[in-house]
Amino acid sequence: MFELVLRAPEAVAEPLSDALLDDLGALAVTVEDADAGAAGERALYGEPGLPAPAAAWQRSTLKALFDGDDAAERAATLVLAQPWAAEVHVQSLAPVPDADWVRLTQAQFEPLAVTPSFWIVPSWHEAPAAAREVIRLDPGLAFGTGSHPTTQMVLRWIAANEAALRGARVLDYGCGSGILAIAAARFGAAEVVAVDIDPAAVCATADNARRNGVGLQAGLPETAHGGFDVVLANILARPLELLAPLLNGHLNAGGRLVLSGILERQAPTLAAAYAPLLAIDVLERLDGWVLMGGRRTP
């Protein structure tokens, strides 16, 4: 395996990445901010429904993997010969050392305590002795290992509201890995429906549910029908705002809505978006994020 590292200006970073993958035989390409950690560093992200601030960084570092040195050298030669590549520079071309990628990936995920007795444990780890309730999880391709503050706050809400969940019908909207849906089932929900717009997330949820011996229905959003006693949604503020009528429409009378993926500064906007439907308040704050929730009038 050989790695070709290129430096490119903003205007050509995206087409260069596409060319490496589609035309020049790269097995994978990563694009990073060449000025990360320096004075010229800038954020590059956007929320669903809003345009990104820019298509690329002012200067990008592209790292392309090839299965041999000949393929990497040929790609570099062809790139530099293009008229649009005058400001593209080769930084390095070198072999990539062999590594146990599975073991290295697994080492990033350790058992996580939600409460002293409720733990999220990767499938390759032993559960701690103090863990009375355990969810076994493989991260897979979907978001939701339990480590992010937005997920932690919902998991803590679930653990603290077992009485509200017992016998309830629960919807996890934007299920990711299925961690919230599985937790709801473990804490007494009678029926759990987990939906996501990403088919990979639906598959990950179904796999993780089987791994934990939990019965739930996983599918695309259109498979969620009827009313629910609890609706959980850990997404982002903008889609949560747009989904206000839909999520509220899924709530039974007296049902509880729990929202996460919200920055503290976004809480007033979310509260205003839901105000015509039901009152939601901040339930918890953690590392700049908030958990919000409310209850539909019986």
C-alpha cells in the first residue's frame, strides 16, 4: 500500500479528490485542512438544510491510498500534467506500514458508564463488575457509540425515566446505531420503532438489537405509524426545527418528547419552533450541548 500526499488550493480540492477516486485508481482519499492548528485554520461544516460556508478549505491536504507504488506514481504524474493543477504540489509518496486495522479501530472504543450501573460496552470488551444493565455495541457505519454528549444526555434521561418507559410505545427518530432504541427497550418499553433516512443506520440498528437480544422494528421514516408515548430524536437543531410538526404528530396525548443534538445557543430557536405545538425546555446541559424536552397536553 502506498500513500500519495498532495497539497491543493480551494478551487481544485474537490475535483482533484473525485479524479483520484474515479479515474486514477485511488482506493481511498481523505481531505484535511492544510492549515489545521495554524492561524489560517477555519471551520468547514454546515447543518442539513443550510449551505456549507465553502466547498473546501483555502489549502487542502489530500491523502490518497494506492495498492502499489507504480499506481501512485502514475496518478501523481497525470495530476501534475493537467492545466488546472498548476498550484497542486506533491508533498510525499511513501509506503504505508502494515497494521492490524481492526485492533487499532477497536482500541478507540472503551466501555462507557452512562450511570454507575448502566454501561455501553463494545462487543470485544468484558463488562465491568459494577454494570447491572449493559448494551453491547459495535459502532459499524452508523453514528452513535454513546460517547458524544448529545447521546449521553438522552441515555441518562432514559435511565432516569424508567417509570415513563415501562409499557410505553417508543419512537427513536434518527436512530443511527440504535443505541437509544435498544436502551428504551432495556428500560421497559413495550414496543420500540427505530427509523433513519440512512439504510446503513437501519441495518446497524437491527444488527445491534439482535446482538443485545432486543426486539424492535427498524426501518425508514415512512415505516413509523401511529402515536407514541415517548419520541426520542437525537439529530441536529435545523432538522429538529423542520421536523417539529411531524414529531409532535407522532406524540400520544400526554406523550413525552426528548430532543438532542442542540447547541446551547440554539435552544431558544428550538423552543420557539415547537411553541405552537407544545412547550419544550432545557432538561440538561453538557459540554456546550443541551437536552430539551416537553410533554403533550393530555
